[in-house]
Amino acid sequence: KQEVTQIPAALSVPEGENLVLNCSFTDSAIYNLQWFRQDPGKGLTSLLLIQSSQREQTSGRLNASLDKSSGRSTLYIAASQPGDSATYLCAVYLNTGFQKLVFGTGTRLLVSP
Amino acid sequence: NAGVTQTPKFQVLKTGQSMTLQCAQDMNHNSMYWYRQDPGMGLRLIYYSASEGTTDKGEVPNGYNVSRLNKREFSLRLESAAPSQTSVYFCASKEGGSGAYEQYFGPGTRLTVT
């Protein structure tokens, strides 16, 4: 059974710092991997989708990497801002006939001014 | 283009009552999903619909039923609500088939069962 783990569970940094969020999964036979952001009391916003054939994907100050063989993905946030404060969720698409998503429990990020 | 919409936003039920959560998407997606989110458990898949006319169980289907009414709408029904069903429910949709297609989520329904 695929399990997705995100470490740390919570992270607090001062504004301007570069930071890395980690995601690991137990079965490397994934299809794609998606990073989401969730603000308190809100739904999920997609940040980046990495296809299984890709090594990384970039959007603005965000860069996500994927290493299938080691079962790991990282989300790099450059020059963090208070507006980046949210919970970040990693999810893997299972490589089955229908691509179900399996979610990690998230990293809660607080960026202080 | 509203994306994925869910109604209601909040609901309080008494044990044993029934209700239907509504979800609609305007992105012409083939696949739709229902998840529940509980503290410390992450999001778990309840049911999904790969395409109009088909539905399948996910990880935690017990106590729920679904209907894919048409391509746009996918409803989740609680026939006899239990306190263990207190949760936040999210609907999502995705273009069907293989490929680099993202899931898009609705804003959620916060359900409390007393």
C-alpha cells in the first residue's frame, strides 16, 4: 500500500528565507506527483504537477523535484513571504488503471514578517 | 468559469439524519472524486467516477453513496449520519485518461454530526 510522508509537520521561518519541504513515498511505481497549497478553512490549490518522466518543475518562486527511484520529492520556496503561510500537501498518482491520488498529511508553514 | 463548486458550505446534522452534498464542475472534466479530510489523517478518497455513468469505491466508502447525475454533477449522500462522519468533504475533478492532468478541488463542505 502506497504511503506518503511529509516532514516536517510544521515549519516556522522568517520572511526572506529559502526553504525546502520534503515528501517521501513508499512505492516508486507512481504516475505523477502533485503539490498543493491549502489555506486555513479553504480548499486545495494546485501548485505544481510533475510527470513521472520529469525531474523537476518550476513556477515563479517554487521549484519541485522528483526522484522516483528514491521515493522522494522536494518543494523549494525561494525568498519566502508571509503570504506563503499555509499548509502544503504532496500527493502521488498511483500507476494503476485509474489514477487515484494518495495524499501526505502536509507541512504547515508559517512565515513571519 | 467557476471551476468546482460545492453546496452547502456548512451543515450540522443529528445522528441518523440524511443529507446530500452537491458538487458541480464547469471544466468539461470526465473524472470526479469525493474526499474527506480529518485532522492527522490527510485526505482520503471516498468514491470516484472515472466517467459519466460509472462510479467506484475509494478507500473509505462505508456509510456513503454517490450519484454521477451527468458529466457536470457528482453528489455524495449520507443515508444515516454518524458522529464519525464529522469531517470536511471535498469534491474534485480531472480530465480523464492518462497524461499530465491535475485534479482541481472545490472549497469544501464542513459537516458536523451531533
